[in-house]
Amino acid sequence: MSEQSSSLMNSVTPCSECQAGHMHRQYIAYYTWLGDELITVPDFPAWVCDICGRCEYDENALTRLTLLLSPNAGKNLSSNLRLRKRENVKSKLQRPSQPE
């Protein structure tokens, strides 16, 4: 881990809610609904205010989690693209002929 990224993780920012507290990095449980199922992620990185308790989840971690939970996760997208290209080629070959 670089010096800059470790200092970013340990930095403290003012709270946007109460303006009196400071946001500290902590690891808390994250809850979200995926369809009709509740998904929980323990030890999820977040920023928590030491005065009012406001919680803001880490944006980078949310982005990674969203990619993992997406319906296309683990699917080979290149094969889908090849199928679409083949369908386009077939549709071009089957053009109606023009009347003479």
C-alpha cells in the first residue's frame, strides 16, 4: 500500500451533517436488498461521525460490491457480443430483393 493511500484511509474529515464531529473510517455491517432478498456484508468500510453517528459508506467499496452483485457478474460478455454480431450479419444477408 502506498503512503498516499494509507494516509487517505486514516484521514479525518468534518461531518457534513452536524459540522461539529469528524468522520472516522470504521468497518461496519452493510445491508441492502437484492430483489426480495436481504444481503448483509460484515466489516464493510464506512465513514462514521464521532458526534452524531452519521454513516457514509466508502464509495470505492460500494462500486466493487455493486459489480459483484450485478446480474452479469461472472458471465462471459464477449460470447454475448459475438452472438449479437452474428445476428446482425444474418439480418443483413436476408434483405428483401427490390422489384424490377
